[in-house]
Amino acid sequence: MSPQSRNRQRQTIPGWVSEGTLIHDPLKRRTGVVQFIGEFEDPKTRVVIQNAVFARPEGGGVEWVVEDPSSLERG
């Protein structure tokens, strides 16, 4: 059985963003701490994003995947 090819995207992440950085996501109007930067497969589109940014509200809460890391602002 051959593996299925999946669409891949690579997002541009500002150089100041790393795990543990406080960020503001203007598209979702949320502020949080970067938890992880890595591969993510969107369950709806099956597109693989090679350097997705995962963030969680400071102090805890529901994690989200940043849609456009290039739009991030310092939190």
C-alpha cells in the first residue's frame, strides 16, 4: 500500500516567536503563550502545516492553532 501524498504548507514565523513567548493573535483576538511549534495536520482539509504555532491562554485554557503566524504581535 503506497502512502497518500498530502498537501504541505510552510508558514512564516517571526524570528522573535519561540516556545514560551507571550503572543497576541489579532485574527482570533486572543493572547496566549506559545506551547509548541511543529507539524500539524488540519483535520478538516488534511493539509499538513510544517511549522504551525500552538498557543494557550496564559494561566491555562483551551489551546488553539494560530492561523497566520506572520500576523502575530508581541503579547
